[in-house]
Amino acid sequence: MTDDRHSQRVHGLDTLRALAIALVVLHHYVLFVSRADTFGWVGEIGWAGVDLFFALSGYLIGNQIFAAMRSPAGFSLAHFYGRRLLRTLPNYYAVLALYFLWPAFRNDLALPPLWQFLTFTQNINLEPGTAFSHAWSLCIEEQFYLLLPAAALLAGALRGSLRWAWAAIGFTFVAGMLARGALWQELVDGRALGLHHYYKYIYYSSFCRVDELVAGVALALLKNYQGAAWRRLTAHGNLALGAGAAIVALAVALFLADRYGFAVTVAGYPLLALGFGLLIVAALSERSVLRRARIPGAERLALWSYAIYLTHKQVCILVSGPMAARGYGPESPLAIGVSLALSVLAGWLLYRLVETPCMALRRRYLPVDQVMAAPTSETPTSPV
């Protein structure tokens, strides 16, 4: 998210972002609270909300960088990093303080060392089941924010830079598939701790999980450097919507059938990246149903989604105990409703008390210039 102002929003991107946070919250409720088939296949596949966040983030950040690089003023690393740090760090540090300073908040679960959180390397060889484990995706985001500008500037300095950029995108997809395949065969296939290794070395791995981020960058590259192709693509928004929904449905079916299998591990994430990329195209297409539709509450949920993401899991866990003591188990409608409502409330409080003042400081001292105004006015879409 790059701005908390409500003007000139693209409702389709709000819808996708709201969908992403809803999926993640439902999945974590099933995984850490109810430990049952509470929401059916939706709860089981809800982890894919993070992948949708990645695709949105890759598009938004890539769009900012490429648009600035094409401007007469050029791209400012200091301006970019200043804005990103003011956007991501305050909320993150506030929640991180809760985990480290209030043991009851984390249910006395083990925490990785503080330096891993501060350096955004917590996802590397992360042990499943540790406190604040869902910060793994934020680590990948921050690593992405650090490396993408340097890669873009390097490509821009080369002759035939557009060819190099597309080659790098293609190489990243292929290399990620090869890496997941090799790790699966070495650490997962037939191993007693295969599932543990799947999460620790594949699911949380930076290089194994960049497919959707790269897909978003590819869309931004197409938009900024191959305008005619981008216009042709976005002229068929409803077709992109149908194709994207069909591809995502296929990927979901494959993951539900064999989540940890070799073929799905290798090819499932690029398939999700393609489907989510097409949904983003639909959300940006003027005539698309997805862009025009205004889902009640989606804009607010999109606006608070980063704060909700940071707080929701522990809120649900902490609420479940008192609710169960009063006779409302984690699968009861009342317990579910209270948990979800308090998750949104906690996210809203973090948004109002921490994020909003920091966004005001950013608007004052690091304002969006004209080059950055076009991409950011589309909507705040990055996961963090």
C-alpha cells in the first residue's frame, strides 16, 4: 500500500486485495484455531491469498520503478526506499514488539532470534510452528523491495535492456521450478520429515516463492515498455477475467488433490502466478466487470489489510481460549464471528494508531511526484 487516500481507486484491485486477506484469515483460523474442516476447501486453499498479495505487490512496485526510470527526473533510490520503509516498518515493529515484550501474546511459543526479524531473514530455514511465523511473507517482500530496484537499474544500463529484462523473468520462473523440483526430490520424497522439510526449505524459501512477484513485475514491464501490447491485453478485460479465474480454479483443484506432490510443487505456483496475473489485468481493464464492480466493504478491507495480516492470527488464537471456556468451541458460529470481527478491529486499530500517522509523515516529507502519481492512484495494492 502506498497511499491511504481514497480518491481514484480501482475497485477491481480493492476486490482482489480484500479477497486475498479474507483467504489468509480463514486459512489461519483453520490451521491454528479450529484444526478442522471449518470452511471447507476455501479454508484449505486460503494460503494462496499470500500468492495473490505477491502478484499485486510485484505489479505495483514494478510499475512505480519502471515509470520513474522512464521519466526525465529518473528513479531515486532514496525516495523509493524512504517511502517503502515508512510504509512497512512502523506496523511491523509495533506488532514485533508485542511478540517479544509480551510472552502471553504469543502463547509462550518459541521465537526466532530478533535479528532475523530485523534483517528480514526470518523466512530462511524457518522452523514451522514458531511464533509470528506468518512474517515469512513480509521477509520475502522486503528482500524483493531491496533487490528489484538494483536489478531494474542494471538492466536499464545494458544495451538491449528490454530483452535482458524478459530473459531474466523467464529465467527466474524456470530456475524456481528446477529448485523446487530438486529440493522436493532431495528432502521431501519418501522422507520421514518430508512435510516439515516442504515448509522449511520450499514453502518459506525466498527463491522458491517468487513466481507471483515476478508475474506482477512482468505486467508492469509490459505496461511501461510495450504499451501497444498492454493496450491490446487490457482491451479484453472480461476475457482476461474468465481465463484468469479458470486457471486459478485449475491450480486450486491441483493443490487440493495433491498439495505436496512433485508435479504440483514444481508447476502449481507458476500456474497460480499466471492466473493471478490475468486477474490483475482484468482489474485494470476499463471495461472489465471486475474493475467496475464495487463490493461493499472491499475498499476498507483492502485499506486495512496489511494491519489485519500482521495481527489476525494471534488475535484468533487468543480469543479461542475464553470462547471455549464459555462453551463456544472454535467451530461454533459465535466463536468464528467474534474471532473474525476482533481480527478486523485489531487491524483497524493498528491502522489508525500507527499506520495513519506514518502515512501522513510520508505524504509530507516524501510526496508522490507526477511520475509516481499514475501508478499509485490505481489503488494501494502491495501486500505490505
